[in-house]
Amino acid sequence: MNNMQILEPARPVRGGYKVDVSRGERNRRVSSEWFNRPDDERYLSLDDLWASVKARSERSTSRIVETAKIHVEASRDNAERLQLILPKADAPLAPTHWAFGQLASLVGAPASYLRQLPAPLAGINLQYGLSGHRAEQIKTFETEDGRTELRAVTGPDYGRIYDHELVEAVQRIAGNGTGDTRWKVPGTLDWSTGVYNPDVDITRDTTTLYASDRDVFLFLVDDHNPIEVGKLPDGSPDLYFRGFYCWNSEVGAKTLGIASFYLRAVCQNRNIWGQEEFQEITIRHSKYAASRFAHEAAPALTRFANSSPSGFINGIKAARQQIVARTDEDRETFLRKRGFSKLEAGKIIDKVLVEEGHPPESIFDFVQGITRLARDKTQQDTRLELEGKAKKLLERAG
């Protein structure tokens, strides 16, 4: 494992660090989570988050049952109430909205249609589907919380990684996530000054630690330790910070994943600005998922947390130093050979000229122009294609 290289910290301006978010990519993933999470899914520390998901797992059990022995019970007095009676179960199970959809999908029934039916009719359809289920077995995930809920229904080989296991892996490098280690909930960019302030009170409006009955999502940054990679056109330092986010669903709503990157700022809406070097690991909840998490994903998170940024710095410096075009003809030829149309090439050159004060000459100049063009695109596929081209160009330079 590499040790973190402690660099001479950049001198902060009043209230934080001056950054240039016109460079690099914008990542909306965390912002999407931030917009869609109600207050009861927002946590102010990793300790609080862990305590919640750990307690839930301790009240949960999982078992494999034969589908032909599951009995669907519906109440005629309550048209919306439907329960499952499993072999040797102490009490009927009430499926959550998510589990009902999983169960319907497993037996080949349209969940949206079944939800519109009175419970007795929906129960008849589900019972028929279970009796003819070709796989013969399912894995249930049940949680006791005042009543016994059926939180997930999966195939028998589903490899569950518990939400608390991911949170524990993050706690090993980030402590409480509130500043007791290098890693913490991010600060906020002041758009009026271009200053990123890492010291913002962690509230339900600013936190990036989330958990619901279906998943967990965490986003942390190392924003008290800026990394200087070259200079901006005005001579001030071009500063980056390290960041990562990760996610999991112990009920099968999504994969487990970890994404690491460098960034220049996080705004109030939790958009990531000036992103570079994005890397991602995902693990499907298949039979050997738990083993892959223990031997691949968790160590990768630790390596990133403790690694030196020298490789990233050297790559950026190499891209800045590699001159590939000195004339307008060279610039257009360079871009056309890499799949850009004449119109796109002109836009990329113009964007660099406006933002940097000179036409593109180095690999780094062209990467910045391409990522700025990507931001203007409203279609996600087109934007991702352009960002992919910029990333490949930077990787080849390094």
C-alpha cells in the first residue's frame, strides 16, 4: 500500500480556496441523490448512519424457501392488505412495495397491474404464479420492525452485501465523516467569488450521507488538503481535491459500487465540478459478491484513501507539456483525426480561446475544450461520449 504524499498546502484565500470550475467535467450523481432524499434518509455522521443500518440488519433474517409452499393471504376487509405465509414462519409477512415488485417479477406477473387490483384478486394471481414458478426456490429477506416485513425476494444464489458492511469499510478510512480524519462531508462553492469553502456546518441540507429502506449512498472529500497541478491563466494555482462516493442495496435495488476521482469544488446543490480521473468499481449481488467486496472493492477504497496523488499530478503535467498543435490547421487536423466534425472542432478551439486566452496547443488544452463542449450537450449519450474521448486523450498523454 502506498503512503499518502503530504504536499505543501496551497495558501487559502479568505473563506476557502479559489478554484476554476470551468475546467474538467461536471458530475450530477450526488446532486440527484441530494434532491431526492427526504429528511428521514439524511444522516449527519457515519456513526449515526451505521447505527441505523446495523440495527436493521440485526433484526433481519434470510432464508431459502420452496415457492410452491408459500401461501398468499388477502383480507376481504382490507382490499390493500396482502400477506405471505411461509413454511415454519411464526407470523405472516407483509411485503414492502419493493419486495412486492420483486416477487411479481420473479413469477412473471406485471407488478403495476397487480397493484391496481383489490388484494384478493392480486393474491390469486400471485398464488398462481408461485405454484408454477420454474426456479422452485426463492431467497427471502425479512425484517422485524413492529411487524415482520418482507423487504426483499431474490433468486436463491443472490449474494447479499449488507449496507452496514459498506459503511464500516468507509469508517475505516473516514472515521465519523465529520472532520476527525482527512475525509469528510464536502463544503460548498460560493459562486459569487469562485471560492470553495471546506468548512460548512453539516446539516440535513448539506449532508451527503444517505440511507433508505432500499439503499445507502455516501459521498466524502479530502477538501482540507488541496493538490496544486499547474497554474491558471491568471497565474494562480489550479487546485484539486480528492473525493469518492459509494453505494449499495442489500435488498437488490442496485449494485454495490465505489467511484473515486479528483474534483475542484462541490456546489450547494451537491454537483461535483471540475472532475478528473473518474474511476469506478461495481459488483453485482451474485453468488460470490461478498468475497469480491472483501478482496476487491474494500481494499480499492483503502488504496485510494492512502495513495499518493503523484501519478495524477504527473499525468496532468505531461498533458500540459505535450504540444500537439501550433497552427489553426494543426488544431483542426488533430481533432478531425479523433472523430470530431469540422463544426465540433471549431467549437472546441473557440472555447479554449475564450476560457484560456489562447488557442489550444497542448493535450491538456484540447481535453479542457472537449469537456466544455460536453457540458453544452443536453443528450446524456452525447455528453458521455465526449467526456470519454477527453479521458482517453488525457490517459494517452500520461
